[in-house]
Amino acid sequence: MEFLPTVLAKGSHPISYGIRLVTWSRWSHCAALHDGPLEHGGRHYYGLKVLEASGGKGVIVTPWHEFNLGGRI
């Protein structure tokens, strides 16, 4: 059995506050972690990255250091 590491986070977008209010949770977002090479949208990514859904954009890839710098965890 394989496991998919995930991370729970909170956003600063108004919809994030609404999600937290309705769910009574401190988190409004979840994402999958991926460590290793990945090609997405014609770009190549290396190292630890976050695969997350973004309203209006679909699935996006964010390097871990950028995701973590946003203070979302």
C-alpha cells in the first residue's frame, strides 16, 4: 500500500474564511506533497513540491519553499 503525503493549510482569500467558518476548522485547503521530478504544463519541477487546486486555475504546482513562505501552514 502506498501513501500520499498531504498538507493542511489556510488561505487568506475571503472564500477561505468562509470555508473555515462553515466547517468549523482552522484549515481551508489541502494539498498533496510530491518529492521527485515532475512535468506539469510544459514545465519541469524538481525537489519537494505541493500539488494543489486553485480556483479558476485548476491544479497548480508550487515549490515547497514558496508554499511554506506564504504562512499558510
